[in-house]
Amino acid sequence: MKKIITIFLALFCFQAAFAQYRDDYKDIKDRSYKELKSEYNYKDYEKTIVDRYSTGWSGIASFVIPGLGQMVCGEFTRGLSFLGGHFAGLMLAQGVITTSAANNGGVATDGAAVVALAAVTGTLALDICSIVDAVRVAKVKNMYIQDLRRMYSFDVKLAPSFDVVNSGDGLKPTAGMTLAVSF
């Protein structure tokens, strides 16, 4: 019974310490991509199983809606600028064609078509940049969070132990549990 109580007490202490870690972590993780990109190179990113942001899903989100991948990674204004640029390019193309057609009896001029094509091409290029940027933002933010985890983490290992103890009757085997905490 003492062993069970000791194990539950150790687990409770571990949970309490981890809860404190989460509260400290919330206060300092508000750094933007703009601040972090000078400290971290996205090419050095190594995926871990506990990454907060998925690089693949961020790219897919920005493919579906330009800027959504950045917004998912906490960069709302960055994502909003990509989304705004996308709609501005499409509205420019639509406006040029509509205005040209209205002024020329329902037929758009060749010059208007060239300008509209340039606007659509620019919008497509911006959308591709949004996808690439969303993946980079996710990688850099994950690298920052990985560093925070290394800085504020500790390791707890609970393992069975077997030993031989010298008692009055001679040597006797004993079994127990070893708790190792490293900071």
C-alpha cells in the first residue's frame, strides 16, 4: 500500500510541476515570426512528434485560402496581408476587364486583357509565396517552441531496481523502484 501511495504522490508532484511549466510557457511564447526569423533558420528545422504547428497542414491551409496557414500559426496580420493581396489582385483584374468592356461597347481591349493577365499572374505568384511562407512560419515557430521545451523541461524516470542487501541472515535479494529526476 505504501508503494501505491508513493507512486501516486510522485505522479501528483510531476503533474503539479508540469502544470506550472505550462503556465510559465504561456507567458513567453508570444514572439512573432518577424522577431524569430533572425534567430532561427528554417532550413535547420528537425520535425519532432510534439511540434505545435504542422508544416504540411499550414501549407495546405494557405493553398486553400491564401494566408490561412500563417493565421493558424498565430501570425494573423501576416496572413491577413496575404489574403488581402490575393483579393486585391483578383479585384484589379476584374475591375480592368469590366471597365474596359463598359467603355468599349461590351468588348475588353487587348491592353486591358494584358493588365488583367498580369494581375492574375501576380496573384498566383503571391499565392505560391503564401504557401511557402506558411511552411517557413510553422518551422521557425516550432523551432522556438522546441528551444523553450529544452530550457524549461526536466526528465523523470521511474524504473524497477533489484539489489542484494546484506542482512543479519546473510545476503537477500530486494526489489524496489528508482525515481530519477534530472533538470
